[in-house]
Amino acid sequence: MFSSQSVRRRGARATAVGALAVALCTALTTGDAEAIVNGTDATERYPFMAVIPESAPTQGVYDGNCGASLIDPRWVLTAAHCVRGEGLVLEGVVRIGSEERKSGGTVRAIEHAVVHPGYVNGEGKAPNRHDIALVRLDRPVSQEPVGIAQRTGRPGTPTRILGFGTTVDTGLRFAERLQQLETRTGGAAECDPGYADRTRLCTVSRVPGAMACFGDSGGPQLQKDRRGRWELIGVASGPGAAGVACSAGPGLYTSAPAYADWIRRTIGHHA
């Protein structure tokens, strides 16, 4: 989920909602989550899009989720904070290839998750480090996985993000239908100092007042390859600046290409 710093609200009217958002953020990732504020319904099918239902009962949250991407018939890639966090409870399943949050697609049980050994949660005071994890399904699915890009495009490259997260800054109104948003790769200077680097992508909306938010953590950032096919470049990790609402952006995504070797080794080890 997005970090608690990203949900500071101005005015007393937002106090209760803000507290719940912070609780969800803290419990469902302790670092950050995403959902797309001011995105649009998906305009095409994304067979590799996955959603991981989860909750944080100790925080009063019973219907949350994270995003993920199918990268192998038996593996999805997500954020580390989506599978490891205080008070976090996974339902134990992953839904793959559906445009709906709670129906359709293929549902598989989670066999186990592998969190990057260097993962450190920033706890809202700094960006998460090595915020990436692999989830092995109990058996393969028939949906086509998305390929991991060899490299991320230069700053300004058009990208697209996907998610089932909240569609408003001031509440937890999760999208029941898959949302997408046109974005671009940003330069490191477009995020707060120390946030973006080789392993963390600064992501900027191409639509005013829009960005990923609570519930989208772990979801994909995509770019087109030379053949015009979607390829994975990022995993939603959190905000790219401290103390701003989700829609104010920018967002921060863990670079999938930067961890391609770790991903291959992990899948091979658990084959």
C-alpha cells in the first residue's frame, strides 16, 4: 500500500477516513498500497493481471487487496510489503486474468511466497527497499504471462499502470472493475530526493490529478516492446514523494528489470 505519509489530509472532515487509510496502508503493506485515482476502466484484456485478496482485521480492514503480475504459469510477481506486514492476513488465493476484482478469471491457492532477502520497509519515512516478492501458485494457469522488459525506457517513455485500488484520495472505495492510467517514466529528480534510483522507478501521470493509491501495491507498470506488446517494467511500491495525496503523485515502482536475475534464480530454485 502507499505509505501513511501519502494520505495526510487537510481538514477535520478527512480525519476518520484518513485514519482508516493509514491503518490500511500500515497493515496491508506497512509501506504502501496502490489503487488508481482518476483512472479509467480497462480498455483491453490483461490476462496477466492478478489480484491478491487480503485484510488487516486488527485495523478493522476486511476487504483489501494487492495487485500482482503473472510472469510464469505458476508464479506471480508482487510487492514484498503485500505478503509481509504486521497484522496482514492473506486469504491464501490469487485471482488471475479477470477484469473484475471478485469474480472471473482463474483462482489458485498460494503455495508459498518468496520475499527478496534485502527487503526493508521504509515505514512511511523513506521509500521501501527491494520491495519485490514472488508468489508460487499451487498449480499452473492457462493465462499468458507478461514478459519482463530487458530495460526500462528513458524518462518520458509512455507507460501504463493497472490496479483494483481505491479510486478516491479520501476514502477506501476500491474499484470493482480493473482500472488503468496512462503514465510515463520520470527522471529521478521528479520524485523526492533519495526515492528513485536504479531499482526504484519514478512514475508520473500523463493525466492531471491521477495516480495509483491504496490497494494497488504490487500491481504492474507496463511499456510497449518493439512489437507493440506490453512488457513489465515496474511493481507498485508506494509514493514518490512524502506528505502528498495519491492523486498529486508521483508514484514509485520497483524496477522489474533490475531484479530479473533474482526472479530467474528464485523460480529455478523452486521449480
